[in-house]
Amino acid sequence: MSKQLSPLEKEFLVKRFLSNPDIKLTEFARANNISDTSLRKWVEIYKNEGIAGFTKGNPEYQILPEGTEETTENYKREIIKLRIENERLKKNYTATENPDGTITYTHLKEKNTQ
């Protein structure tokens, strides 16, 4: 438990934990040799700030290339998300999030063939 993980390793563990809603936090933490408190904190940081939250206060880890502003990268990600959503809507699909966190794609309306 004394080894310090890099931001990418933390992100990997958090994504694995969040993608499997059936496993308990304590079981996942024990299986990956990290403390419950750390994992709980990482999940909160990741949900609020993304991977950039893991690099705050540690100049050793730099996620973005030098000279790239974080806001520019956020805008690019948002544009990509909107393009994907636009294409989905063109094909008459919508994404809805279920209470358990999974996303399902459903038709908006059936096509009128008359």
C-alpha cells in the first residue's frame, strides 16, 4: 500500500471500479492493494475533475503536452461529444442513462411509412 500510483494508474483503477457496479468498494480496494479511503477519494476527484484532478500539486506528472491549455482540451472534448450526439440524433437515436448508471440507446420515434 505504500507505493504511490501515477495519475494514469489511478484513472485506470477508478474506471474499472465504476464500470462494474456489482462489486463493493472495499472488495475492489482490497483486491487491488489500495485503501478504501484512497479509492473513495479518487472516485470523488475523478467524478469532479477528471484525470487532471490527480495531477494537481504534482508537477512531475503532466497529462497535456507542453503549451496546451486545459480549457482548450476541454472544449475539444465537448465538441467531440456534441458531434457524437448529433450523429446519433440524425440516426433517430437518443441515449438515456439508467438508474444503475448504464446507458441505453433507444429510437426517438418509429419512422412513418405512410
